[in-house]
Amino acid sequence: MTVQDAQIKEMIRQRWNRRADTFDRSPGHGIHTAREKDAWIALLKGVLGDKRLEILDVGTGTGVVALLLAELGHRVTGVDIAEQMVQKAREKAKKLNLAVEFRVGDAEVLPFKNNSFDVVINRHVVWSLPDPEKAMAEWKRVLRPGGKLIIIDSNWGRTAPLYKKVWRFFAQLLILLTERRNPWAGRGHRQMEKYLPMRQKKRPEADIEILRGLGFRVEVTKVDIPRWDTFLGYLKYGYFRGEEFLLMATNCPH
């Protein structure tokens, strides 16, 4: 790992440690309604089926997806580079009485043996990786033959549609006025985005290119999780709609 990559990772670690206490409050991070939770469960059941699986959640954050998977009966391990995020996830698992193992770890250098998991999943992680190809190769390493890699993310880098960027700007003004919180807090991470490849590329096309190069068979579907219950909520958070995708890559045996 280069000095530059190490510095970027340290910035990422610090950013998410700072966000640990407030992470779950943000739509798109935490789950805020029964309708939203039901939509996530339906999505996960649809791609994973009913069989009990060994699943690794990379970039688990406060464990939102990992805990849903545990509720569905899977054996789940969550890994995150930010130790404060991991601590929050452990606290939530204890409160919910769910047996999830949460560990501090680097998405690009996982502390697991080859062929350890049936599924590797991550949500809103790939955009923040200094070396996404290295990370995906590592995820392939820990997957069993025929296993699934699931990436849930969105196209919110330089190639995002202009109207979505404009909508997002005015939505943030509404958030400031109606929720009395600063949606621009923590934007210091913008300085590092030029070092993050997936912020510069159109997605999921860039993901697909990497994964096919690694020998995965790839399918992509749109994700439409409801994050609002009112028209005001739609004005503030509706810009997410249509931008999220679920990419499912099968680890094809040689």
C-alpha cells in the first residue's frame, strides 16, 4: 500500500468514526420506518433465498444490513475500518439479542481465509475505496466457488445527472430549515474524492468492468427503497430514487 493510500484510508477511518454517533439518523444510512425495513427484507430475501448462509458484510458501519441479515437467520460477520462504527454495531446487536460478529478490518485486506463465505455484501462502500479492484479481488478470495458478491450503491459521483445534483442541493436547504441540522457537516472529505476512482466513473458500468475482469458473472437491478412517508420527505430525500442499484456477481468456479 502506498503512502497516499494509507493517508486516504486514515481520512476515511476518521470520517466514519466522527459520524458513528449520528450515522443512523440519516436516510439512506439508518432505517426509519416499518415500510422501509419491510422493503429491505423483501430485497434481501429476493436475492438470497431461504437457505441459511455464511455472510460477510464489508464496510458494515453500524451494522444496519448485517443485523437485518441476522434477523433473517443467516450467520453474519461484519467488518469496518472505523472502530467507533464497529462499537455501535456491537451495542445494537447486544440490544437486539442477535449473534453477529463485528470486527475492525480493512475492506481491501480481509482477515479471513480463502473460501470462507457464501455471500459477501456491502452497501455504499465501493465509492470510498482507494483501490476498488484490489478490494473486489479480495472479496472474491474469501468467497466460496459459486458464492455471491452483492454490491448496493449509487451513481453519485461526477457522472450523476445534473438535475439530481440540483435537487440534492435544494433538498439540503430544506433539511437545514426543517430538521435543524447541517447536512453539509463533514464535507471536508470532499478533498479526498479525487483519489477515489469510483467517484470519477459512471456506475455500475465501472463495477461491472472490474468484476467481469475478475471472472464474475454479473447481474444488475435497480433498488427502490422508500425513505419518506410524506411529500416533504420526498422533496428532501426523493433525489435518491432511481440512482441506487444492486449488483449481484457470481463467483464462477474455474
